[in-house]
Amino acid sequence: MKGKSANSLNLVKLCCRALDEKKAGDLRVLDVSEQSSITDYLILATGTSDPHLRALRVELEKAIDASSNRIVGMETSQESGWIVVDIFDVMVHIFTVENRAKYGLENLWKDAVEVSVSKLLAVPKAVAPKVRKPKSSSAVVKKRKKTGK
């Protein structure tokens, strides 16, 4: 069984952000690393129509292309209502509402561990640098008088 890497989780975050930005519905992430020898994570998302599915796929492709990852394979049969994007450690499934209910991948992988999408999408708080308070103008004037500068 292959081991999960930090890169895999970063890829999951990247994909989730791209899908979320294009308003994917019912976004879920399943850690299937214990059940699968071919991938670590499944990302499941729902689009409202075939044009929305295409828009989600295009946004996902742009995000992946901009990163150091590459798409291994893609199944995008027109009008099928289901798009699969294989990024090796991560498999993304984008469905129409009807096909998501019909195929029920969540039920097929019910032993998988669900990963919190809200935590994946959360922007980490940046550590604010300490800012020195500027000296008041009267303190600067006093110093100049004192030192003659």
C-alpha cells in the first residue's frame, strides 16, 4: 500500500479551492488510502448542469496546470453527467445531481475517512509582524534639539 504525502493533501486543497470558486455543490473529500492501492483521495463534487460540469473541469484543469502536478487521465464523455479527473494520488469525480445520487460513490467508499472540506478551504492565518510604533513628532523634535541633528 502506498503512503500519503503532504503533496497529496496540498493537491486536494488546490482542487477543492478551484471547485469551490466555481460553485461546485456538495463538495466532499474521502481519504481512501487504506482501501485503495491506486489513489489516496477521492474528491466528489456536484454541478447543476452539463455546462456547469464543463466549467468546473476547466477551472480544475487550470489550477492543476498552474501547479507542479499533471493530469494522468480524464474521462469527459459529452453529456454523460460525470467527469473523472485522475491526478494520480487524487481522483476527482464531478457529477450532475442525478448521477451523483444514481452512482452513490460515498456509499461504495463508506469505510473511507471523510476529510473536512471547510478545514481544507480555510485560509491559514498569517502571522502578523510586530510593528514598531512611530515616534511622535514632538519626541523627534526633542531628540533633534538634544543632539543637534
